[in-house]
Amino acid sequence: MSHRHTAYVGRFAPSPTGPLHFGSLITAIASYCDAKTHQGKWLIRIEDTDIPRIYPGSETHILACIDAFGFQPDGEILFQRDRLDLYENVLEQLKAQNLVYACQCTRKILGSNAIYSGTCRNLNLPFQNQAIRVKVKDQLICFDDRLQGIQCSNLAHDLGDFVLKRRDGIINYQLAVVVDDYVQGMTHVVRGADLLDNTQRQIWLGDLLGYPRLHYLHLPLAMNAQGQKLSKQNMAAALDLSKASQYIQQALAALHQPAVDLDTPDRMLKQAVAQWQLNHIPRQTRLAGTYL
Ligand code: GLU
């Protein structure tokens, strides 16, 4: 299916690294309502390239949630694990253009947060069994987030050349997300503010590949009582399918949206779309209050 001529194509792109939690629901609802208020299409993509991090059963839970919460995607659900050839092809294209290189530096040598200094950039190492990094330039990349405003980063100063494929052969999220957003004809990305600082990497990669730029909206994150964002890693509670309607009310309240009547989830989502007020969402990276 081609969405290339639709003015708005959005998505919800969970990773099956744990069950969906309240923060995931906020992202799902906001991306859904934003797409629907623009008469857009809304697609679901399961981002499962990082096989070692897949949490058993979480994919089933994600799919059950989509159903139980009344979401109706406008196309088939796509799984990144079925598309590894596509990402490899794009890597070949980048290799042919000399935009990437093999890197033998281990995380142990580099430290986890270090800015990569380009040690391997000019070593011309063979690609076999090495990580692959994309070259970045010393230039400011900015975008105007629809909620958070102008965001700029100089990747050379803030990050350095970054990994597209790991030494263990796993395709990095940054590459898969950029390729799929393009191939699926996405125009709009609505997701959590935890990915705000990944966006310049994705813009850089998309620019290198000649893909059109997307519109971005990064939502404030739901935090737990310990001041951490709700995440699969810190054991946020799995969404309970039997409480879908109550959760929808809570998620809309968290986004400062008008209340919807307690009803079946699909009817509640319809009302949420009809009442959607993008401007009411707090222009912050964190929501006030705490969530489970
Ligand atoms: N798969 C990513 C996650 O679960 C989201 C990717 C995106 O929306 O760009 O955090």
C-alpha cells in the first residue's frame, strides 16, 4: 500500500522489549488523535530488530492492547524483523557512497557516554564482523518540534559518528526507523520526549539518503514516584486490558485533554479525536504528577 500522496501519515512504533505501559498508551493515543484530526492515516510498526532485548510475550501483549483499546490501524502491522534485507540494502548504498565505515572500537574502550572521536574513520577496515558507523559533519541540525519548539544539535560535537549496525549484526534503531518511516510514507512522528535528542541523528541519516523531512512532535513523559520516566526497563506496570476504558480517561487527563465519557474504548477514542486539543498538551518534556 502506498501512502505517498496522503497529507498525513503517522504511526505508533513500540519495541517489544516489555509489555505496553501507561506511557506507551499516552504515545499511542496522542499519535492516533493527531493523525485522525488531520484526516490522516495511522499505522503500527513493531520495532523488533534488537533481538537480545525482546521480552518474551510482550509482542502478544502489544497486539492485544491495540485491539482492547479500540485502535484501528489503517494498514497491516509491520514487523521490522521481516525487513532486515531492506536495511542491509540501504547500508550497501551508504557504503557505496563512502558515508559509513567499519569500526572495531568496543564499548569498553569508548565508555558508554563518550563522544566518538572517529578513531576508525580513516582505517578502512573491512566491514565483516565490525560495527558500522555513519560519518557526521560539524554542522548544526535543527528542527521545529510542534510541541517543544526549535531543537538543535551539532552531531560532531554532541555525539560523533554513530552506529548503524552493531558488531553482533543487529541493525540499530536509528537506521531502521529512518528507512521504515520513508518506505511507509510517514509524514508525521508523534512520540515520547525521550527520543527528542535522537531526532537530529534521524534527520541527518534521512538527509544523506535523500528522504523528505518529517514533522515531529515529542510528548511530555509520564514519570514514576522515583522521578524516572515510565519504561519497560524500570518495570512500569503492564497495561491491564480489562481496564482499557479507565486507562483511556487517565491518559487523556495526563495530556490535559477534555474528558470523555466512560464507554467502550473505540467510542471513547472517537470522542477523544472529536475533542482533541493539541495546544492543551503541556509544552514540557515531563508531565507533572506521578504514574505507575
Ligand atoms: N520503538 C521506539 C520505542 O519503543 C519508538 C520509535 C519511534 O517512535 O520513533 O521507544
